[in-house]
Amino acid sequence: MHELSIATELFAACERNLPPGAALRSARIAIGELSSVEPELLQFAFEAVVHGTVHAGARLVIDRCPAVQRCGQCGTIAERQPGTWLRQCPRCQSQLQIEGGDELDLLELDVDEAPRTDTTERHP
Ligand SMILES: [Zn+2]
């Protein structure tokens, strides 16, 4: 299961960013619509990964990032329905380019009882 290895990697990234002694409540990530990740499967896998750790119950909050179709000729950003693609620029009929949509980023962590320190980076 592809999502399980991603969830494991995400959790490792969360742990690296957690203050010492803090428990993870939720992690917000961005997933591009072109990345071959099934959000529900990934949430399920993440719950399985944190199960049995001090972070048990931590949730994954997923932001979907749509890809953008932009015209290389006139700069129009073509509007489209989710899941559908346009072949040509609606204004000048040029070929459209696709931007973004392949994100898989850890955005922010919501932690419980994080000790307040002035150091931003810690490597226990
Ligand atoms: Zn155009």
C-alpha cells in the first residue's frame, strides 16, 4: 500500500518537528490533485501509523491543491470543473500548460502541551 509508506514518512517528518515531550494532535498537509495519493487512504494509514505511539489519535488534515491550466500565449488561467481538463485556451486556442498539482507538503502541526521555548529548532 503506497499510502502507508507516505504516512510513515509524514509521521517521521512530524516527529522531527515536534517539540520534546509534545503530543501530536493533528498535522495539516497539502496534496496536489495530480499526486497519486488517495486522501482517505492516507488518513486511514496515518491513523494506523500513530496507533500505539504517544501520538495515538492524531489526525491528518488534508488540503487539496488543484493544478492550474495556464495559457503560455496570453496568460489566461483557464477555469475548469474538477477532474476535467481543457485542451485549448478558451481565449486564444493555444495549448495550455499545467502548473502545480503535484504537491505533497507538511504544512503545520497542531500539538498538545508543547513546552514553550524560544528555540525554533531542536534536535533531540
Ligand atoms: Zn490563450
